[in-house]
Amino acid sequence: MDLARRARGTRRKRSALVGGLAALGLAFAGLVTGGTGTADAADATGAKAAGAEAVGSSAGAAGARAVPKHAVTGYWQNFNNGATVQKLSQVQNQYDIIAVAFADATGTPGQVTFKLDSAGLGGYTVDQFKADIKAKKAAGKSVIISVGGERGAVAVNSSAAATNFANSVYKLMQEYGFDGVDIDLENGLNSTYMTQALKSLGQKAGPGFVLTMAPQTIDMQSTRNEYFKTALNVKDILTVVNMQYYNSGSMLGCDGKVYSQGSVDFLTALACIQLEGGLAPSQVGIGTPASTRGAGSGYVSPTVVNNALNCLAKGTNCGSFKPSKTYPGIRGAMTWSTNWDAANGNAWSNAVGPHVHGLP
């Protein structure tokens, strides 16, 4: 994490123009299956049904702490960029998965490291941080380390880099008590070697491993995209993909129509691509900024987030786009960040949290 990124008030992404997306040759007609009913059953790959309480490789494992059926994910900022500075103990109770942002690259390909910004966080010590992780876990929360971010330079482009990634993330899990990892690589991803890295890490971590991803919208437009391929490759250990529905520009929905960010249709029509492209409903979440200051564009009110979840889970509160089936097992929602949420009076978590936890 460099100082330039820490000073910025938003987590900006590369904007993607809809022009040229048609060249991707997206087979949207094949994604929209038609018909009625729900999509909650386990699919042919053996993914756990959306109603299951356990996560990924921990499904059914004795004693493994489970991510809730419907979960709220929030990123916690290990830096001060103008949002409310929090200790981990101060993260709002509505968050079930807390992603510590971010682990950074080292000089060794694939290897990552983490350093608590004690000075930027008002003297927060490593011992306090570790104790707070332990307390959050005792309260039933999952705390994971997020890798990447907008300016993250982590690259896993070889078998050796994959090994370095898995070993270094596992070392951080052991050192700090993290439950798993979040993949937020915004400058390219190699599905072959990231798959190798994550499968190796999952084997090392064992039961209770939590794996999340936060791709940009362009990354999940087609199952041929490297991010989407990675998600499908690790589906057996994947907890949730919380796509970032912001700093995006217009994108194609699963019906082949163009949707602009900032609307309920943008959330539902793009989620549909993932839901019909091979991910289980329990592996799909909606990521939005916690305030207008949390992103350069794409902010929507918590009401819009809740309407999108209702549309996907129950077929109600939809906009012009209405999925051909419902997905009651949809995992939930994510926000950038718990700090911007706090700076905005906890408006996002106070509204979205109870709604997510009350889904069918």
C-alpha cells in the first residue's frame, strides 16, 4: 500500500466502456435459462446448497465455524484516508466477514506480506490487532486478509509464484489468526496459477477456510474471463464472490441489454450472469460503496441494495429487469468500507445488515 493510495478517499477502479463488449462473444442467451422456480439446489459439481450453513471446504466439518447462510462482508482499512479510523474491535456487529485491506507484494513473485499501519491508526498495536481478531472470531465473525486493491502489485503468473502465494498467505493466517483470504486483484489475474495457489492454500488451511473474491464488473462478464474461470475452478472451496458494482461504467446484463451503474437493474442483471454462469447462489454477493465518498461512481442507497436482494431472492422490488427464476440462497452483500460506513453514521450496515440476515 503506497502513500498515494492511502491518501485517496475512494477505491477507484479502471472504468470499462460498454463499446467493444459485444466482441467478447457473450452467449447471454445460454445464460438465461428461462422457466420458473428457484435455483437453490447443489449443482452438478457438488457445490453445497445455498441453504447450507458451512462454507467451501469446511462444509460439514466438525467444529468448523461457519459463515452464515446470508452474510455481510465489509473491508476494514489498514490506513487512514479520511474515513473514520477504526480498531478491528470497533467494526460494526452487522459484518459477518471482515476483510483486512490489504496485504502487499514483496520482491519475490507471488509472495505477500502484511504490516499493520500502527502510526496511521492512532497507535494501534500488533498485539491489540491480534487480540481483536481473536475476539471477533469468538463472536462468530470471520476475519480474512485481502490481497491486492487498486494499486496492488501482486502477480501470480507461474507455478513458483503460486507456491509463494499459498505459503505466504498461510503464514499470515498462522501469525495473525486470519480465517482465509480475499482476492481483490484489479490489474490482471492468471486463472491457471491462481487456481493452483488457492487450492494449495485451501489444503493447508483445512476446515473453516474462507475464500472471497472482489472482481470488477468487467471481470465477470463472461465465463471465459480469467477471474470468472478462477472462481469456477475453485468453486468447491469458494465462499462468495462480491463483485464491485461501482467505478464501472455501463455493462451488459445477462439478457444482453446495456445497464448503467447506480440502479437496481445494474445490480440484478449483472448478478444474473454469475448465477446462471455456474456459481451457486450462496457464492454470489452484491458489492457497493458505503457512502458517496467510498467510490468515484456507482454509489446506490442501501434501499437499492435491499431491493436488488429482494428481486434476486424473492422476485419482488425489481426494476425493468426481472430474473426468470429466484435465488433465495443468495449470500448477501459487501461494502467498501466499514470505515466509510462509520463515517456515514453506519447507514449502510444499519439498513443492509438486518435485511441480509432476514432473507429467506
